[in-house]
Amino acid sequence: MGTWGKDVFENDAASDWIALFDRLGFLAVTTPLEAIAEYWGLGKPIPAETEQTFWAMCEVVAIAGGLPTPPSIDDHKPAIKRDAGKILKIPNLRRRIMVALERLEASETELATHWMAAGEGGDFEADCKRLRDSVLEVLAR
């Protein structure tokens, strides 16, 4: 695993994903969902990098829905605003995110293990809950 930090975008995988989003726009939104489904279908653990991109995607969807933007993503706001309407109209996005959340919650993930080992599991869980609640709030509208 590469660089990782407390902020959703303070890690290599999420930074790479947001760069992909800048290039592809709303088309990049489902890539973390597809990766989680693929690992789950193969019966393999979900890698930390895949989970990091999932949480980054949740943050982008929440921002597209009008929730506040963390300072670490200010450079990407134009791309998010440009595609906000398309993001929120992705078919079955809420259901697909719910399935991914269930899969992440059904097992001890590599990313959660890293945070627990660092003694910051509570902060990690709180941030995941914030992102979960935010993305589901936006998609329930």
C-alpha cells in the first residue's frame, strides 16, 4: 500500500482515482463499485487501495449532491460541479453503493486493519460512518 493519511484524499489510491475522475468525469464513479464486486465475486479480500477509492467516490458523490467540500479536494471542484447532475443520475447508484457498503462491513478489510494497527481505528470508523451517511443522504433525495 502506498501513502495513506486521515483525510479521504491523503492516500495514493484516492489521489489516482480523483485524477481519473478529472479526466473521465462521471464515468469514473462506478469503477470502485466494480472493483469491490469483482473481488467479492472471486472470494478475495478487498484491497486497501480499492476501499480507498470507494471512500473517495463516496465523497465526490456527496459533494455532487451539495454537501460541503473538504479543502483537500478544492482543485477538483470544477470537475465535480461539471458532472454533478450526471453523477446523481447514474442508474441504481444508491443500491450499488449499499451493496458495496454491505460487502465492506461483512469482513475485516485490509484498510480497517491498517488503521486499527496504527491505533486510530476509531477515527477511521467515524470517517467511514460520515461518508456512508453523507452519500446515502444525497442519494435518498
